[in-house]
Amino acid sequence: MTDDRYFYEPVKGHGLSHDPMNAIVAPRPIGWISSRDTQGRFNLAPYSFFNLFCYRPPIVGFASTEWKDSVRNASETREFCWNLVTRPLADAMNATSATVPATVSEFDVAALTPAPSRLIGAPRVAESPVSFECRVTDVLQLRGADGADAASWLTLGEVVGVHIDTSLIASGTYDMVGARPVVRGGGPVDYFEITADARFAMRRPA
């Protein structure tokens, strides 16, 4: 029987022009993380490894492939904020991915407005219609199956405050499509906007 599956062992390389892992595990929500360092300076950066991991308490997390400012700030201040990336904010989000000194705020780079949070010191992105105020629960260095440390850190935080633009709430339901969220796709440049024509309904078995 002909084997029609492409197989590779990641530790030995994928042999393709671009690592397919990011394209296979996609699309992914964007972790647009705002934080504040111990000197009160603001930082804003997008992370493609982000998700919700627990309902009660609500816990979200982002992973960084290096010990970057967002991880350091969250580790030291024990807080961070997540901000929803929408289609109108896609270019601004991309601008905040630039590598700049810790003394430079990405809010300024992308011409965004830091808004005060209610329960934490880290700012929100005022232009974003949804933000989560988070208190850090864990900062974990990831490990491989062989037990060796990976150059990646997972920061987990409990969502203690939620900000939603009231225009996105109708009959008690959050309008995800109306928010026009942007998600990370595969390859070096691919993103997608979630639209109504991509939606279908399916209920779980009783």
C-alpha cells in the first residue's frame, strides 16, 4: 500500500521551506499583551502562542520563545493585560512586534493609547474593544520530553477583570463576529479575520 503521508521527526528537521507546525495548529488567537515594568514603563507585544486554559477561575496564558520584556514584567509585577486584536488594529498590532529597547514603549511606536485598568497597574489598549486584566498565577519554563529546558516560557494569569465595548453585547450575548477578531495563521505572514460567512452551528451530544 502506498504511503501518502509526509512524516518527519521535529528533532531531525522538517525538510520543508517553512516549519508546518505553526500552520497546522492554526488559526490561533493573538496574545496582545500589555504590561508595566517595576519602574512604571509600559510594554506592548503580540504573541501567537496564546489561549484560554480554564473556565473557573478563568486562566489565560501566553508563551514566549525568549525571556522577553512581557515575561519579565509579568514575572516581576505579577500582572498583565490581554487585548483583543481586531481587523482595524492589525497594523498597529504588527507594529508592536518590532524589537525596541525596554526604554521605548510600543504604545508610542504604534500610536496607541494606554488606558488605566481598574484592578491592576498594567495598562489596557484603549483602542481595543475587549481587554482582560490578569494576575499572574504561574511562569513556567517549558521542557522537552527528554527533560531538557526549552528556550520558552509560559506565563499564566487569572482574569480578574473584563472590559467589553457595549456595542458588542446584544441580548446578553457577546458578538464575536461583530468584533472582527484577527487570528494568526500559518507561514510567516498569514493572518485571518473571523467573519459571519465562516460560521456554522453544531451542538454537542447530550
